[in-house]
Amino acid sequence: MPRTIEQNKIIRNERISKILLASLYLFANKGYDATTLDEIAKVAGCSHGLLYHYYKDKYNLYYHLINEVAFPLVKERIFSADLNQKAKYMLRDIFNVFIKELKSTDDKYCWAVNLLISVELSVVEGTKSVRVSKEKNDKIFQWFNGIVEKGQQEGDFSTSKDSRELTAMIIYIMKGMAYIRMKLGYKKFISPNVSIIMDMVL
Amino acid sequence: MPRTIEQNKIIRNERISKILLASLYLFANKGYDATTLDEIAKVAGCSHGLLYHYYKDKYNLYYHLINEVAFPLVKERIFSADLNQKAKYMLRDIFNVFIKELKSTDDKYCWAVNLLISVELSVVEGTKSVRVSKEKNDKIFQWFNGIVEKGQQEGDFSTSKDSRELTAMIIYIMKGMAYIRMKLGYKKFISPNVSIIMDMVL
Amino acid sequence: MPRTIEQNKIIRNERISKILLASLYLFANKGYDATTLDEIAKVAGCSHGLLYHYYKDKYNLYYHLINEVAFPLVKERIFSADLNQKAKYMLRDIFNVFIKELKSTDDKYCWAVNLLISVELSVVEGTKSVRVSKEKNDKIFQWFNGIVEKGQQEGDFSTSKDSRELTAMIIYIMKGMAYIRMKLGYKKFISPNVSIIMDMVL
Amino acid sequence: MPRTIEQNKIIRNERISKILLASLYLFANKGYDATTLDEIAKVAGCSHGLLYHYYKDKYNLYYHLINEVAFPLVKERIFSADLNQKAKYMLRDIFNVFIKELKSTDDKYCWAVNLLISVELSVVEGTKSVRVSKEKNDKIFQWFNGIVEKGQQEGDFSTSKDSRELTAMIIYIMKGMAYIRMKLGYKKFISPNVSIIMDMVL
DNA sequence: GATGAATGAGAATTCATTCAT
DNA sequence: TATGAATGAATTCTCATTCAT
């Protein structure tokens, strides 16, 4: 008798979780090119063959990780701001939750942030990374750009700057925090004050 | 008739310039792993064999580019602040010059900044990038960290935050600007106001 | 209530039939190397794991298919000539039946012919196909060679040509017909005249 | 001083010749899937890396071999029939030259014929061979089909059969001969009589 | 009897590096 | 000084095969 569908699902989900966690860690820290599948497999505790059981190829794993794991993680756990309030309050809430998550003992969130922002900020494409950057992922950027433009329309945010510029600034500050968190670890991480960012945009 | 020593020197320098400019462009935009020597040679208009005349290997070229080209470029043209004044004025001057250079038509400076900051911010090492991260490059970080600590000692900069954290923030904001400049091109680039940064640290 | 032995036997036979039919189709059309077990399983509507219940390995399935399925099919349904008559009449009868079967709506026969003849005609061995060519299969060739030599002894067949050569010619013409049948389908297939072949050998 | 363009050309051509000859031998005898690049490299006396210096990938080498080597070889050396004469004389001449070439000590021609005809006769595509059969190569078939149709129009060739069928028959007979030649070697090869084929079509 | 999760040997492919000229 | 032919280690990817259930 084969394993039941239920049993398989459990096995499957556990393995995929491990693979995705390993991938998240490595891609976030080292980037796409510098990460090898053997390395992912080793960290995930499986053979490289299994990676191909679940994902068509390296890029597919990466793509899935970004869109189905990192982005939802960041969006649902971190960017769950109330969309009905004013942009300045949204931004304040977002940063409060963001900082709270960075202070968490769970590294996942800061890896996800680092990974997503890296994807957003890749600039030109070429020989090797071409497959990666072909389908440009602007989700984070669009998300914040919407808030910034809303804030500018509401008269709260500075309009002397291009909204895209302001958005990039916000994203880089977040990446800066996530980087510090990743480098220092959660123990040494001193939470910055949200007013730093708020002062900048207002 | 063979070339004179003088002629050879000129040719040599021109070649090296082209190679370094191509390397700067590619390493800054695509990163170390994603950049191939064939690509550099193609952009530089020479054969890949020639790269080995001037540099021992890929990493050597990269290392030289960072330390002998990108860093001096950034330091001398951009970070030429008067070291005798107070930290807050140094920082202000640095950002003023930085923004002025980003507005320049010459892409070199923003490539150099992007490259240097990428190097600073690489986190873990492993299989592929091992050679690159072996000799960690902290010049930019140390440079700004010195200013920040000076500013904190002088009582002008916020001491509620770890100096390293504040330094990382500054660096990320710079990278954010350099990224926007790289992405939009100099024509569309709107210079941000220096007060954004100053407000943050003070 | 568990299945009875009888029920199991029926299920088993049905499964095996499907697996063999799928294998016949794929091996005949694509060859040994280009056919994957996953593909066979998919066409057969079962898991690849099941293939290993019935056959030790890929080659074993292939071997069984050739010797227990394709060859008997071809021999019993197609090459059922009366062995007591003269070679020229045997050959004529064989071709008549062969052509009749090719005109049938059932693709099985032409697949079997194509498969068997491909096996016969594989030439050198090496890295990948090594397992396949290890045990050379000459059944069809031997079968026809016997008839040709008999015909030459009886004085009906041309003796100006090596019997092996003549045999190969006959086999290739058969493969040619089977190919046309496979390509055009049974609807468009126009039955060639047996005299074409007979004229050649006599 | 680098090698002169002329020197490079010579080196290049010699290596490419060796690679193509090795490829021709192996692809013709074992087929695309069963032939590995390491094997080709070994037979050609070079590293597999060099294959990628001259060809983008395995398929590209195969494609080039078929279109730029095997087909021209067969066409120019073997199928160089006078196009102004009647089809029946063209066919006769073609077979005379074909048989003459098969009797030659040089294996190249019979490999080329075997390779080309294999390509022509591949039937369905699927998972693995898909890249190979995507761009179906019908050159030989079209070539002979033209002659057959011409012969039918001129009233010399049998019109009771579909021209495509007759064409396939001719090609298979040729493949049969080429096979015999490949298997027996030129020493043992007994040239068949052209009338065998002529009788068939007339 | 049956499934599909899991493995790893082996094949394809990339690219830094060497070297003859 | 300069080229590009040539190599091979490292990586991606495929797929036959095993095995727990």
C-alpha cells in the first residue's frame, strides 16, 4: 500500500519547507549566482535531486521563493497596514511592525526583506543574471510608491521630491535596517526610532 | 619599426583604462559572480587573454578596481571633506558634493559608489564568492563610522543609536541615491535635499 | 474485503498490458535512450514505481518487450508462413500478410515491426547504449536470412548477391513500409505491390 | 605577438575537422541521445570544453553537422546528377555514384548517409529528442521525391504508388546499403546491382 | 500491488585560467 | 603586447533506481 495522500502531503510540505528556508537564507545572504544548488541541498538536508523533484530548475526555485514565500511573508506579517487610514499613519504603522519583526528571534523575516529588496534593486541585466531579471519584480517598490503618492496627495508628504526617489529612499532605509539586523543578530540589534523615517518624508 | 617605450606606455594606459571602466560598469551593475571576464573583455574591446597581462586573475582585477580605482575616485572626488571641521559640517559637505557628482553626466562616479557599497554590504561567504569575501573591505564604512563617532563625541549626533547602525543607515541612503541615479540616468535625476540625511543623524 | 487472487490477476494483466503498449509505442517511435520511464508510466497511466514491480530495470522491460511481445506478435500474426513450401512462396506470403497487417487500424503491428527492425539495425555500442546492445538481437535477420539462403539453394533467388545483403535489403524495405504506415496512418496508407520485393530477390 | 589570423584559421579548421569527423562517426552509429560530448571529445582528441568553444551546445554541433557537413557531402559527392536528363537516368546515375562511394575506403560517406537518413526517418517527437526533431529535416526526402514525381510525369515511373511511398522505399534501400557497408566494411561489401532499384520504380 | 519521495551517478554546460605564438 | 585556442574544475540538470508505507 502506498503512503496515503495525507502522509505524502506532510512529507512533502516538510521537505519543501526545509528547502525553501535554506534557499531563503542562502539567496538572501549570497545572491542568486553565488548560491549553488548543492549548497541549498546540504543546508536543507537533502540531495540536489530532490530540489528538481519539486522545482523545474534553479531559477524556478528562486522565482517561487520570491513570489510565494518571501513576498507573502513580508506582506502579510509586516506590511499589514490598515489601508483606510492616511498614508502617514500607514507608513508609521508599517515601520513599527517592521522594526518589531526585525527584533524577533526568527531570522526569516529579515532574510525575506533582504532578498526582496535585492531583487527590486538589481539594475542592468546581462549574460548570466538575465534569466533572473527578465521578469522584473517591483512589488515592494509599487507598494511603497502607492503609499508615498497617496501621502503626497493628502498633503502630508514632501512634494519637492519625485515620489520614486522618496520610495527608493524608504526602501533603502529598510534594507539598511534589515542589513544591520542580519549582521548584528537580533541580540545586538538596537531598534531605530521610527521618527527617523517619518521626519524624512513629511 | 617597433613602438617606442613612450608609445607603449600610452597604449598600455589606454587599454587599462578601458578594461577598468568596463569592469567598473559590469561589477557595479551585475556583481562579481554574474560578471564574466569575456564580457569585460568584450566591453573593453580587447581579448580576455589581455586581462591576464595586467591582472593575475579575476579577483585581482576586482581588488585593484576597488582599491585603486573606485575608492580613490570616491574619496578624492566626492569625499574630499575638510577633516578639521566638525563632523556635522563634514557630513553636510560630503553629501553636497556627493549629490553634485551624481548629477554629473559621467556615470563613473555612481558606478563606483554602487560598487563600493555593494562590497561593504556583502554578508556571508561560501562556495562561490569565497575568494571575494576573503579580504573584507570596510573602507567606506570605517570612513563614515569615524565621522559619526566624532559627531557623537562632539555632541551633535544622536547618541541613542549605535554608531554602526547610524553609519549603515547613511551608507544605505547613499546607495539609495546612487541607485536612483543609475536607474533614472542623470537627466531625470532630481537631487534630494541634504537636510533629509542631516535631520536623521542630528 | 481484499481482492481475490483472480481479481488481482486480472488487474495485473491489465496493468502489464498498458505498460507494454506504452513501451512499445515509445520505444518504437523514439528509441531506447530517448524514452524515459516516467514517460512510459505516464502513457500507461501508472506510477514509475510500478514498472519496477514487473520488471527489474529499464533494459529488462525493453528486453521483455522485444522478445515476449514484439517478436511473437510479428512472428505469429505476420510471419506465419508455411515452412514447407518453397522460399519464394514463403516470402510472397509473408509480404502479403505483412502488408495486410499494416493496413489494419491497429498501430501495434507497425510499432512492433519498427521496434524489432531498429534493434536489428543498431550498429556500434558505447557509453550510453551499452546495456542495450550487449545482447544483440538477430531474430528477424536470422529468420529472413534462412529464407533467402533456402531460396538461393532452391535456385529461385539471385545468387549474385551475398545472402546477408539481400536479407538486409528485404528488412529495410519492410522498415520503409512500416515507416510510411506509421507516418501516414492507416487511412492514407496505400499498400505497395508485393511484386516490388519479389522482383528484387528473384 | 599573437598567432596570425592565418595560423589561427589553420589550427581552427584542423580541430573543427576532427570534431566533426568524430561527431559524424558517433552520431551516425549511435544516434543523438546515445552519444556523449565527452565521447566526441575523446575521439576528436580534445577536451569537451573545446566543443563549446566552437559550438553553442550539443544540438548546435549536431545541427551544423547535418546541414553543413553531411548534407553537402552527400549532395555534392554523391547526388551530383545531371538535372537536365530524364528522371530515370538521374536515378540510375545517382545509384551508380552512390554505390561507387560506398565501395570507397573512406567511411565518411556511408556515415553521412546513415546520419542523414536517420534524421529523415525519425517519426514522433517527445521529451528528450524534441530539440532534435523540432526543425525537421526533409532534404533527402524532398530531393528524391522531386525525382520520383518527375519520373511519374515523364511516364517512366510507376504511378500506381504514391510518390512519397516510392520515395521512402528508395531511401530505405539506400539506408539498407549504407548499413550493410557500415557493418561489413568496404572490403567485404559486395556492390548490389543498380537494376534492383530501377526495376522497382519503373 | 502501488505510489511518489528520495538518491546519486552521469551527462551537459559554464567559465576562469593557461599558453603557444 | 596581444590573441584566441585549449583545458578542466565546478555547476546545473536528468533520470534510472530504491524504498518506506
